[in-house]
Amino acid sequence: MRRSALLLCTLLLGGCATGVFIGAGEPPVASEQQQADRRLAAAVTRALVEAPDVPAMDIVVEAAAGTVILRGQVPSRAAASRAVGVARGVSGVRAVQDALTVK
């Protein structure tokens, strides 16, 4: 249940990131790259949520131009390694930066 709630929140909030302003008084519009980064971060988050033995609720995923950064606290280096492996397996991921810390 908690994983489903996390996934739903991630997907719903994915569209709420700050965009690029086109002109005064116009609503923010996300660039194609920003949209692709959000989709990639959401895909990695989904994969982490679905993976067994990965503490997805404790991991924040950021993406920029195909590079994914995993941040947060995990219970062990083994859990961090599993998370990195899952992220690397997601289509569109070019590189993964492990910024996870062990509790």
C-alpha cells in the first residue's frame, strides 16, 4: 500500500516541477529536456518501488539529461547497490550517481 501511494504521489507531482518562463505574465512552460528528465525520474522511481529489497520510500530520484542521481538514506551498502543496479536497468538512463548514505 505504501509503495502504491509513493508511486501515485511521484507521478502526480512529476508535473509540478518548476518550468521555464517564456514571457512576463505567461504560465511556466517546461522545456522538452525538463519534461524528459521528469519522465526518466518517474520511471526510475517506479522501478525502485517495484523492486524487492529496495527501500524506495527513502530514496529521492533526480534526473538530468540521462544522468540519474539517487539521494537518501538506506540501511546498508547492499541496499544502495541494489538501488543503483535497478536505476541502471531503466531505459534512458545513461549514468547513475550514487549519493546514498547508510543509516
